[in-house]
Amino acid sequence: MSRVTPNYVCQSCGAQTRQFFGRCSSCGEWNSIVEQIPSSFERNRKNQRRSSSKKPSEQRSEPISSLQDEVLQRLSSGYTELDRVLGGGLVPGSLVLVGGEPGIGKSTLLLQSATAIALQESVLYISAEESAQQVKLRWSRLEGKESNLQLLSETNLDPVIQELETLKPAVAIIDSIQALNDDNLSGAPGSVGQVRECASVLQRLAKRQNTTLILVGHVTKEGMLAGPKVLEHLVDVVLTFEGDRFASHRLLRAVKNRYGASHELGVFEMQGNGLQEVRNPSEIFLNEKSASGIATIVACEGNRSLAVDLQGLISATTYASPRRTATGVGINRLHQILAVLEKHMNLSLSRHDCYIAVAGGLEVEEPAADLGIATAIVSSYRNLILPAGTVLIGELGLGGQLRAVNQISQRLQEAERLGFKRAVIPQGSGVKSIKDEFDLELLEASNIAKAIVLALQVNPERDC
């Protein structure tokens, strides 16, 4: 018999080595390399691949122009917010990966969606982490109705494949992919080899019998999806479920979508009978009362516009190094805006602590929020209240100039729908041709000083 050579596989990135190292040379993780001995199944598969590669092959490719266009027939998930994030619904034969923190509501959302889909189509819910009775208790608590939802509690891959081939459901949900294991492979469930092989087998089955497959994935302590990175490349859609355990609302975001726009956002609220859709999410991120240090922006998440309140607090400090804290905004972006304000508006912000937070726990990464952040800082620094009904849209350059942002018409439409009366925007945004379409007072400014004066309606010589 030939000697079996073990492999050493990194559990974080999947890199393989011939000897053990305390630190992975690919991803830099410590104590992540484990020994993995190839099973007879893996060795036989490699031998078959070598023998088949020696046979002459026939051409299978064809010109792309000769292919016929096919219309995607999507399945409704039963929730408008989930359909929005998916790009219009579930595509038959696609793979969807849903990740999020433990207890955030992934299983609750998918169980509710599976119950709604089962009223029209065949759905199989595979629970690899809970027993059938545990899933039934949660289903009853979520006001589960009579439906044709099929339930299977199994952790072994072979019975799962047999059930999928026998039932041939339109939609199958596996909760979770890290809990499945293949007896033909070495390694514990959740290891790199197990996750990669189980996902590959399920992908081939889903494409072959045109079954929409939804996989639930674990996340690491850093908030990244656990398992090999190839898992995210393998699937068609990657969704992340976010939220604060101290708040009731949850945010569903599309990180990757081959059938629609990425970075779409869906908003849900956790209640006693499960997750409920939030049709007007701007209400969550807006304050009813005005105060100094509060400015309103319109952020775009995919094709959705959201009006969001930014809260700023400037406080004098006696320490040599002032404190800068940002919640929901990039800290480097905040440092840049503070430097621009101190340079071009002569504000001694280097002697003050600065705190910036986005209302509702939303993450705002786009540069269109720069003008709102700067206005909130100046409003708190001078103890001035922004006039009611004012919204701020614009990117701030290092020279103090305001730059135009994309989707300006869509942002203004959302502001008008919510009842705003004034909008401060960069000069040259191209709104002259559509200015009459909005019932808004559009105030254009070329630099940050003019924008602050227009927004706060102040005397620049006296107040700024």
C-alpha cells in the first residue's frame, strides 16, 4: 500500500501546506492550521480525474450570440422587503447565502418566508441545528398556518441529497451549511473541507433540478461569514442580516447579487409574532424634534433612498488629544471633514471632542453625507438649530468645495415625499432642467462656507 500523506489545512482561508505551522502564511491567522488526512473517497476521485483527463474531448462551447434569451421567472418570497433585496424575488436554480449574528433572526425570517412560499410551491426546510419539534414550536409561535411546508431534521449530507432528489422542491432551505457533514470526508462539521464540499454538491444538485437553494451561514467574531471564501464565490446571492440586540429593527442587505443590484436594503422589525416589514423606514431614522447638532441627509442604499438624521456633539476638552468618535460613519471620513472645517472656516475644532452618530444604527458610507456631517458639527459648535424641513446633500472636497453626487433626482423625490421644504445641494448638480418638478426650495452652494450659511440661515460674519 502506498503511504497516505496528510495535508494541513487552514480553517480560516483554506490554504494547504505539507507541514504544520503555528501561523498561516496566506491569511496570517494563528493556530488555524489543522491536520487533514485524505479519505479513500477523495483519493479515488483524484485518480478518476487523472484518468479522464487523458481521454480526447469534444468541443462543447458555442457562440454566445447563438444562445437564446430566457426570461427569469422569479418566485415571490412572501415579503416585499425580501423581494426587493433579492432583486425581485427568488430565481429558480439559484443559491442564496444568508449570514448574520447569532439570534439576529435569520431562521425566523426564512421560516416565515418558507411558510408563505409553501402556500403556492413545494418547499423543504432542512434543519441541521434544531430538532423537528424545536422548529415546530417556533413555527407555531410565529402564527404558523396550514401549509405544505416539508420539514427534515438531518445533519448528514447523503440523506439530505436523497430527500432533495425525491421531493424535487421548488425551494429548499438549509439551516445551516456549517452543521452539515459528509461521511466520505475527514474533518469535523464546519471545517473548510466539509463546508466547501457540501456546498459544491448542493450547488450541482440545485442547478441540475432547478431548485432554489437558500443556505444559512455562520459569522465569525469579526462579523465576516465563516468558512472558506470560496463559499461566497460559489453562491449567486449573499445577504447579511444586521441589527442591534438593543433595538427592534433589523436590516437585510445584499452584498452580492448576480440577478439584481447589490447593496439593496430591506428593513424589518422584530415583534412578538416574528419579523414584520417596515414599509417606510425613513420614520425610524428621523427625529421628531429639532435640536442643535442634528442634520438630515438622504442616503441611497441600492435603489432605495432613506432620509437619515445625523447627530453631532462638539464639547470643549482639557486634554491635549481631543477625542473623535464616529458611530455609523467612517472615522477617517470624520477626521477629513474636521480638517476641512478648521482650515476653511477658521473653527478651532482641535481643542474640542467630536462625536458623530447616525440615528437608528444605520451605516452610512457614501460621500453624499459629508455636507450633513459638516453641518451637524457646525450646528453643535455654534449651538444653532437647523431650520425645520431642511435636507442636506453633497460631497465635501479637501479644498472646501462641494461636489455633485449621483442619484440627485431620486434623493430629492424622497425628501419631497417626506415633507421637506428646503434642500441644500452642490452647485452644478444638473437640476435646472427638472427644478420645476419638485416642490422644494433648492439652494445651490459651491463651497462649504456658503452651504453652511444657506443651511443654518446665519450671518457669516457674526455666527460663523
